[in-house]
Amino acid sequence: METALADNATPPVFYQTDDEHAHAGGSTLLGFWIYLMSDALIFATLFATFGVLNSSFAGGPTPHDIFDLKLVAFNTAVLLVSALTCGLAMISMQAGKLRLLQIWLAVTALLGIVFVSVELNEFHHLIVDGATPQRSAYLSAFFTLVGTHGLHVTFGVIWIGVMLVQLAQRGLHAENCRRLMCLSMFWHFLDVIWIGVFTFVYLLGTLS
Amino acid sequence: MSNETAAHDHAHDEHEEVIHFKLGGYLTGFAVAAIMTAIPFWIAMAHPIGNAVVAASIVVAFAVAQILVQTVAFLHVNARAQGGWTLVAYVFTAVLLLIIVGGSLWIMHHLASNMMPGATNDAPGRGF
């Protein structure tokens, strides 16, 4: 008890010599990167599930019956161009050109909306034709994997919308630049995941 | 005060290290990615390669290569970014991804091989 009192009497000594805010911007980007890596593991499990159930058609439709590669090629092109426009937005941000940044972000969002619309249209046709997630394990895995990616793109579009409002109201300050860099990483990450989706789901599905 | 300025300078340096968006890098990355997308689609749509296994292997090889190209050109992963931690996290994720996907396919292939004939209506372990 006495020692405790004695300890209370002396001021506490902190051995933290580094300034916590020294790496504020950098650590946000690294933290966001680690989030993206954990997101990649979600997709890894979905890809693994899809790979295991790849031929569990249960007498239902096979990839040959349901996939339209022209549509997938179009959507792939849309997403790839949106990756370029996202990069152009980052270059505009770097140059401090607010108007140009807003235009490229808007173009990126529009391409994202086109991508999600085409995908939803594809899903709609599949479901109308009876190729629902309930039809076979293969289709369950297909809708889960492709749908999760589509959901990510949808949230990316919402994020771009939020950033456009932020930029219109507050301009190009340091915090917005940091948020935009995270957004850009998120968008490019989704394009990388899509490479896996169009290769393993669509191309290999129709090749085998 | 001087300490704070030093910290700010350091943060600024770090900031400069993080941003290196270059138009040329993006355009090159885009062009290479477009070619690496077009060739697999052509293989799958025009069927120029008769052997399905060879065709599938080439398509997968292009996918892996394009993932690496986009990671470098668009996501700016290199040994210097964030003191190397970006690359470390990336490689670690790649290892986990290979264990999860490869392990699942391997185990389920063995499971399918050990099933009684007729217990599944699928070709065993076709994987991807």
C-alpha cells in the first residue's frame, strides 16, 4: 500500500520516444493494404470452394450452356479501362487538378456502374433460365464468387460517389488525398481479383 | 517545436515515397494488361489450340502474369513501399492463398477418388 502511494507520488515516465503522428498517412495506406490482403483471402476461400465444386452440376446447366464470353470480354474491357481512368484520376490528384480529378473519378464510377449492370443482367438471365444458385453446387459457388466481386465493385462505386461529394465540399486537402489513394488501391485490387474470376470461372469453364 | 518540424518533414518524405503516380507507368500497365487479357479470350473463343489442357495452362499462365503486372503497375507494390511491408504482406497473402486453394483442391480430389463408384456423378477432382 505504501509503495503504491509512493509510486503515485512520482510522475509516470513514458518510454515512448517516437512521435505517434509521424507516420500517420503512411500507416493508413499500409493498414488499408493489409485489409485488402485479408479481403484477398476471402476471395481465396471462395475460389477454393468454386474449384472444388467446379464439376458438381447435379445434372444442371454446365458453363457451356450458360456463359456468353462476348459479354464477359466486354465487362473485362470495361473494368480494365476503369482501372486506367482511376490511375488518371490519381495523376490529376497528384498534379492538384481538382476538376480533372472529379471528371476521371466520375468516368471511373460510370464504368463501374456499367460493369455491375451488365453482371446483374447476366444474373437475371441465368435465373430466368432456371440456372439459380439453388440448382447445383456449381451454381451456388458461381453466384457466391462472382456476386461477392460484384458487391465489392458496387461499394467501390458508392465510395467514389462519397469522395465526389467530399471533393466538391472540401476540396483537395491532405485527408481527401489519403482517402483517394485508399480508394484507388481498392479499385485496382478489384481488377486484379477479376483476372482470377474471368480466367478460372469463365475461360476455363468454357475450355474444359 | 523543432521536433515536430522534423517529424513533419519525415512524414512528408514518407508521403513522397508513397506517391509516385506516373502516366507512362499506367499506360504501359494498361497496354500490357489489355494484351494479356485479349490473348486468353481469343484462346477460349476461337479455339486455336486443340489440346484443352495446353490451352488451359496457357490461359492460367497469362492470368498469373497479368496479376503480377497489375500489382506492380497499378498497385505499386515494390520492395521499397512502406519499408518493404507492402511486399511482405503481399507475399504472405500469396502463400496463404496457395495453401487454401491448392490444399482444398488436393484434399477434395483425394476424397472424390476414394468415393464409391456412383456416389458422385462428377468426374473426380477435375479442379479448375
